[in-house]
Amino acid sequence: MWIVRLALLRPYTFAVMAILILVLGMMSARRMPKDIFPSVDIPVVNVVWTYTGLPAPDMEGQITTFSEYSLSNAVNNVRRIESQTFLGLALIRIYFQPGTNIDGAIAQVTAVSQTILRRMPPGTQPPLVIRYNASSVPVLQLALSSDTRTESQLTDYAQFGVRNQIVTVQGAVLPLPYGGKPRQIMVDIDPVALNAYGLSPQDVSAAISAQNLTLPSGSIKLGETEYTVTMNSSPKVITAINDVPVTRIDGRTIFIRDVANVRDGFGVQNNVVRRDGKRGSLVTILKSGDASTLSVVERVKALLPVMRASAPPGTNIDPLFDQSLFVSAAISNVLHEAIIAGGLTAIMILVFLGNWRSTLVVAVSIPLSILMSIMALDLLGYTLNVMTLGGLALAVGILVDDATVEIENIHRNIAMGKPLRQAILDGAQQVAVPAFVATTAICIVFVSVVFLEGPPRFLFVPFALAVVFAVFSSYILSRTVVPVMVEYMHKNDRHDARPRFFARMHAATSRRLRSRCEGDFW
């Protein structure tokens, strides 16, 4: 009861507290990341080995098996290891125990992979070590198409133009573009010419490697000035590669153009992207696990005018698969249902209490409880999603219990002829323990969620916390803000004996219910 007495003695303090809850809660709701589902943090690390052209049996025997053996012995907290081996590719997925420090695990996996690289077949490249996160999903796709530019040019601009502009967006993760043809400078060798000169493809490759160099050569001092000397024999244009010498036979220099043809071409195309039947390129934008889907999509869309203005002439950049639309629709639907539930609850309270002031007190306590729950979720690092908002919507009907029971009991004490403040103190004291027990009983129901494991834990724990925080916030507000509002809004009730519309409606409803119950009973 001390907190109720303190609230009545210091009403302005708790009025300011309610205003702070309103302001800080709205700021938290605006700042929190927004997504469809909560962040699912599964401790998994992927190791990707590549060796172009190596058959799958050889990849498995020489790379995959040895890598699995080394990782299982040198990395801590490994739960299980899975692997898939393809032509020139080995994918090893390492599952760790719950609660593992994933950054330390990545460091260990990287160190082991670099150490065993010497035991791999010659020419094996260092593996890619990638953290797997179920929350890193595509949020937006940009389709590049053109009537005048080739697939290779579109892919080249998507990789070095579009991705470089989007990489500045906070929370955006950019894989390599899909579709198109990766640009490569192709040297088409003429086998007949090579055989005629007694050369091999290795001679052509060695000549290009030896002549296509950029090296620092020191400096030279002329008088009082020192100049930097550079050695840059890298051709400026593609056709200049044709003039690279390969060897000298019988006093004649053999050039690349004599045994091969150099052109601006493309590598092997592994996938095709079509936009309205025309081939193009596709840039997929992912979000990091703790980023907001809405924020990432809004920032990327804000860059679209700049990207279109700086794109080569005739290049079209169109957004596809905008996941923010689904997120906004999900959040709007949940908020809409919560508002409807709150409105229906207020109408029922108005009908059965017959006092709009009491209804207003209950209606004010509901959003304050929800905002306090949002603040708590924000402090714990959760997001606004379907699960948390669904928990808040579920709690709307529960939040009215504490305030409604307390106000009804205060009205009962007022009807007994007690002064308003004494009626508030007695009414709050009489329902304090039952309300606390009821609140605790509701919260105990969600204790079982703590024992969940895996993805269900990440999905349902925010749901349970949203309900628990809202219910406990409602109980705290019923001990502080509700008594202050009741005293302020009901202090002149006794001096106004005129019949009220809501009072008459409440009396008529009570008489009708009483007569109906008596008729059915007898």
C-alpha cells in the first residue's frame, strides 16, 4: 500500500512518469528493428572449399574428409558436422552447441583451415568461412535489363557499380549478382599455328604473365629532385595484348597475334536471369541478422534515383521482391487488431461501469502498459515482429483486469459513503493481493517457453516476454497511475447529481440483465 499512498501524495511525479513512458515508449517503438519474425540465431559456420575441375570423389577424399577430421579435433563446442561435395566444390557445415561464442568459433575455424591448406592438393585456394544466420534473408532484389547492352556488361556494372553504391547501406549484405555473363579477357589459341611454331599453350600463358606486370622500381634523383620510377607494362587496351612477344625463332619475333586471338569475352555462364523475357542480371540484397527490414529497404530505395542517374545509358534498374511490403502489412494488421480489441474492451467497460471517466482511466492504462513492454523488449534487443506484436495484442484483453477490478472496488467503497481518497486506499488495498496472484498466475503460464530449444525458442520467447512485461506493467500502473487518475477525475462526482447518459445506459443494462437472470432462474 505504500506505493499507492506515495502516488496520492506525489501525483505530479507519477503524472510525469506516465508522460515519460508515453514518450520513451514511442521512441523505442520507432527505433526498434521491424521484421516479420524474430531473429533466429543458430550457431552454424559454413566452410566452402573450391578447386575448379576437380571431380567430386577426389574433392571428398583429398579435401572434405581431411578438413572434417581437422575441424572436429581442433575446434571447440562442435555439436555435429555435415558436408556436401560436388564437382570442384566442398561445403562443410559446422553446428555448434547453444550459447557458443560464434566469433571465437569463426576464428578457430579460420585458423584450422589456413593451417591445413599446406596439406591440400597444389593450387587449392583458401576456403570461405561464412557465418550462417537464418535471419539473413533476401529483403529486396534489383533487376538490371537493357535493350542496348550485353549480358556481360550488365553483370559487370551490377558487380562493380550497383553493389559499390549499396554497400554503404547499414545492415545490407550483398552476394554476387545472379545471371549475366562474367566478363573475362579471352585468349583464343590457334592450335595449328602453335604447332607450326613448335610452341605450347604454356608458352602463351607464360608470355602474358611475364609482360603483364606492374612493379615498383625505386626512384631516381636528378639534381635536387627525386622522381619515382614505375614499371607498368600492363596493356591499356585489349588489342595491345596481341602485340605481346612470345618467343623468337630464326631471328623473327613471334607475337600473341600470330598464335592466338585476344578479345573482350566472358566466362562460363552458370545461371540465366530474364526480365520480361529479356536476359539481364539480378542483384539480391540481404539483411544482417540484427538489422531492420524496413530500414534497409527504405535506404536502398532512396539510392535508386542516384543509381539510375549514374547507370550507363539504356540500363534499367527495377526493384523486385520487396519484403518490406509483407512486413508493413503484417505489422499494420496486428496493430489494427489490437486497436479493435482495445476499442471493444473500452465499450464493454463503459457498458458495465456506466462511467466514462473510469473507462478513460482503463483505456489510458492499456497503451501505457504496452509501451512499457515495448521499452523492455527494446532494452533486451528484441525486434517488433508478428510474434511480439501478437503477444501484445493478446495481452490487451488481460491488461484491463487490474485497472477494472481496482476501479470497480473503488466505486464500491465510494457507494459505502467513504471519502474519495479513503475509498481509493481501501479499494486498492483490498484487491492488491488477489490482483498480484492473478497477474503471477498468468505469467507462470509462459514459463514453459523457457525450456524450448532450437528455432522455436527464438520464435516464442519474444512472444511470451511481450505478454509478461505488459501484464506486470499493468499491475504496476494499477498501483500508481490509476489511483492518481481516479482521484483527479472523480473528485467532483458527488457535487454533480444530474443524471448522465452513460449512467442511465448502465442502469438500464443492469436492470435488463437482472430481470433476465431472475426470469431464467425462476
